Amino acid sequence: MKIAVCVKQVPDSETRITLAAPGPELDRSGFTRVLNPYDAFAVEEAVRIKERLGADCEITAVTIGPDRAVETLKKDCLAVGCDRAIRVNEPALENAEPLQTAKVLAAVLRRGGYDLILTGKQAIDDDSAQVGPMLAELLDCSQATVVTKLELGQGVFTATCEIEGGAAIVRGSLPAVITCQKGLNEPRLPSLPNIMKAGMKPQETLTCADLGLEIPAARTRITTYSPPPPRAACRMVAADDPAAAARELARLLRDEAKVI
Amino acid sequence: MPNIAVYIEQSGGAAKKVAWQMTAEARRLVDRTGGEVWAVVLGDAAAAAEAGRHGAHRVFTAAGDAFARYDAETWTRALAAFVAARRPDLLLVGATATGKDFAPRLAARLDAACVSDCVGLDFDGGFKLRRPIFAGKCYAEVAVDAPVAVAGVRPNAFPLFAGGGADAPVEGFDPGLGGFAPHASVVETVTSAEKKIELTEAEIIVSGGRGLKEAGNYKLIETLAATMGAAAGASRAIVDAGWVPHSHQVGQTGKTVSPKLYVAVGISGAIQHLAGMSSSKCIVAINKDPNAPIFKAADYGIAADLFEVVPALDEAIRALD
Ligand SMILES: Cc1cc2nc3c(=O)[nH]c(=O)nc-3n(C[C@H](O)[C@H](O)[C@H](O)COP(=O)(O)OP(=O)(O)OC[C@H]3O[C@@H](n4cnc5c(N)ncnc54)[C@H](O)[C@@H]3O)c2cc1C
């Protein structure tokens, strides 16, 4: 079985975005970058499948990113069990929109003949949750999104997907694109010796030209970044007498906020 | 003069609330700019009759056995056929589990612009869509540079249509499926045993966190939620502790919600929790630590012991009017 895991390096979830005024640029200079946390579930799932299937299985980690993304491939993918890595290095794709990303990833994946393509349910920077389903369409294959359980059979898969108020069981044929959600597994951490050894695993760096691809055009443009809509300061209800405070809160919610 | 198509998602023969929120917002927009709102219904046509009342000018339906159970590929093909035939400028899809599953796939098929989880919709010569990014720490205004855009819309971002609306003519369209068989489909849906209000659809949510101290105390949250006709949510801390299932979790690794009222009880207000609920219209925090970050996000706060305040609030709400 050939497995591809598509990963993205993103600013960590504690990142502060400071925007004094709305504008067309975002200051990204202070960002600390990590593997997208949902992608960690995808990497872990691939490694567990390989551990079950043994030598007959190969995992390729794929990313689009600048030089700093090499660290993510090495430490979070190769050091925990992926076999090889492919990075597309195209400065024009820094901050690409999901469809551009999906088109380039699809070009990489078409060369490999993968049975299973795993990725996170969304990246925590643009929060788009688009690349997985787009890849499935571009590769004309099955998909299952927001997956918390995955079973593989001979050429088929069964996935449990999170939906409103429960779960949907999706069954389909391989190849498939699966987007991973918390609950699927507990990602392991890399050990120092494995990080050292990871440097020896095969790593390929490509450009769009190497893939026979023109850099895909963006279909959308962010014109303004702005701070979240301002909220009035919190109105604290005096609380020395909890029962009175509760009554006052109930009244405010009904008469002032008009939400109950 | 943009024409806006709205996909009407149904569940158990009824349209999802977000579908009518979208037709309403689309109508408010085209009432200013010109153009029409088109409701698109796949399979069960039950919702078609109502669409006009919710702001749609016209309704398009496609019937067939292929729509008996959901799969992303069939939905993608059918809606791509609709877009090819009618050429709307924008197609709105609710940012529900189903919508998020097929909308990007559809955009890829159409080579269209795709924007997820919008909370604002505007037009001046071109569409401008507003959406939270970085887990709500920042908002982006997105311009569309393509002949057609597919946009996901966050449930509860928009109010329903108040303009009355008239009956809208219903017309069939050919979903172009002729013998198409998808590679994968939903074979079963499992809903939780108790019939609870779903978090992403609820108008009011009462959520509990680690301040509840132990699993048994979550019933305080459930009781208050029942009194308020609310859904019961949770922070990740008590999901990870095994007190409640993951389906209750609000936040970055849980559900994104934007109810009218969100009551956070014994929740500190970590950035990953705020990510899931900060677009709620009104936020109430009950926390004994007056410096808890949740108060920075809240509209109303009580800094006191939840074990005293929550039962009193339950009683106070019962005593209203
Ligand atoms: C990658 C990542 C993803 C995450 N995703 C999520 C997510 O989706 N959702 C989420 O919620 N978290 C998420 N977290 C975890 C988050 O960082 C916090 O750890 C979590 O939200 C804390 O939960 P809490 O507020 O219930 O607990 P705590 O932070 O322990 O806060 C408990 C609060 O209760 C108050 N309290 C205690 N006793 C009382 C009392 N008697 N009366 C009143 N108040 C009292 C305390 O003052 C405190 O503020 C994520 C973390 C990471 C790293």
C-alpha cells in the first residue's frame, strides 16, 4: 500500500494576531510555526497502518512550503515513521488559497499512484477545510471528511465521520482522500535519535515546473484583514449575593440583551 | 445584478435553519443590487414550497434515486450541472458537515472561487465575503476573482427573512447523473441516543468546564440548559477527562458555534475554546476568578462560585415573566 500524507506548517494555536487597524497585510514576522495539529492525526494514522501492514507499505509526506517547512517534514513526519518526503518550493505559493494548493498537491500525487491520501480536516491558519475534498475531486476518487475512525479492507475503506448530533459511516473504494479529526488516534512524539536519523531518509524538493505545471492562479483575494468585531467591555454583575446576582443576570438577558 | 443560488440542505424532510438564513441574507442583498435568489433543492422536494416565503425568487429541483443517500460526488455533479445550466454568480452552501464535505469538491470541479465559513456577504461590482480566520482572532474580507464562487455560510450568522416573501415558481433541472455511480457514500448515520439539541444549530448554549470539579456536576449544566431550551456544551478539559463525549466539545478541535446566547460556566477562556464560540452574539461568563480571560470575551459576567450561581440562575430564569 502506498500512502501519502499532505501536511502544512502553520502558526501555532497560541499565536497572537495584532491588528491595530484594518489593512491588506498581516504581520507574520513573529509567528512560531508547527505542524498543523490536525495533520498530526493524519501522520499518526499512516504510521499505524504501516505498523499493521509491515514492509508492504510506504508513506510519503508531502508539503508545499519554504525552506523552514523542511523542519516540519523531518521532525514531525520522517522522525515518527514516514519513509520519504516531497516538498514543493514555490515562493509564489506562500499563502496560496486552497484550490491552488490542491492543484499542486494533485500534480505531486498523480506521479505516485497512492492508495490512500491522508490530511488534516483543516489548517488552523486559514481554517478553510477545503484541500481534502478538492484533492478528491481533482484525483477523481473517494473522500471521507472529519474522520474519527478508519478501517481498511481489500481495496475498500470504512470511515466514521463527525456530523451534527452523531456520526456518518462512509464506505467506498480506494484510492481515497481522508481528512482527519481529533479522536482518530493519539499522535506520538518524535525521539531525538529518530530526528537525527530522519535526515538520512529520501527528501525531494520540486518546483511547479518540475511537475510540468504552471503556477495555478488564485480565484480569491484577501483585500482586508481586520480585528474581530469589537465587543463592549464585560458588564460585571455584583456577586456578593449569588441569588440576587442570578436574578439581575436573568433580567439583563431578557430586557437588555433580549436573548431569552 | 448578481444572481445568488442557495443550496437547501434538508434533514428528515425539513430544510436546515441555515438554508433559510442564507436565502434571507441573499434576498436582502439582491433587493439592493438587483438580481435574483434561487433556491436549489436535491431529492426530496418538500422544502421547495416554502422557499419563496424565505426570500427565494425561484426554486430549482432535481429528483431521483441518486439522492436517497448522501455522497459528495453525486452532490458535486448535480450542483455543477445546475451551475453550468443557470450560471449563478454565487452559490451559497451551509457550513454544515455535509456542506463542508461537498462544497470544496464542487468548487474544484467548477474551477470556481471557494470561500469557507462566511459570516458577511456584500456586493459592489464583485462579491466581498467576510470570514473569521486564525480561529476567529482575525477577520478577512475576501474578493472573488472568478466568474462563479462557492461560499460556505456559518449557521446562525444571518437572521431569517422578515419581508414576507411570495410563492416562488418551482422548476426542475437535469442533474446530469445518467448512470453515475459514486466511489463512496454514506451507508449509515448514527445519532446519539438521547434526542438533544444539536450544538451547531442551537440558539442558546450552556457550556461547562473544569470548574465543575467532577463528572457528576455536569448535570448542573444539563439542568440549566433544559430550563433555557439550550444545548449543553463543554470545554476540551472535561471532554479529555471523559466526563462528556467529544460531540459536546466547543472550540478549535471541537465545534464552531454562533448562538444568540452562550453561557460559559467554570471555563477559563483559553484561546482554543474562544475559537469555537467567540462569534456568539451574547456571551455570559460565570467564573470565580475575576481575572479569568473568559471575561474579556464576555458581555455579562458574574465572578462567583458556580455551585451557588448556576442553581440560582436556573431558579431566576424559571421565575421570569
Ligand atoms: C491544539 C489544541 C487544541 C485545543 N482545542 C480545544 C477546544 O476545541 N476546546 C477547548 O475548550 N479547549 C481546547 N484546548 C484546550 C485549552 O487550551 C484549555 O486547556 C481548555 O479550554 C481549558 O478548559 P477549561 O476552561 O474547562 O479548564 P481550566 O482552564 O482549568 O479552567 C477552569 C476554570 O474554572 C474556574 N473555576 C474553578 N472552580 C470554579 C467554581 N467553583 N466556580 C466558578 N468557576 C470556577 C477557574 O477559575 C478556571 O477559570 C486545546 C488546546 C490545544 C493545545
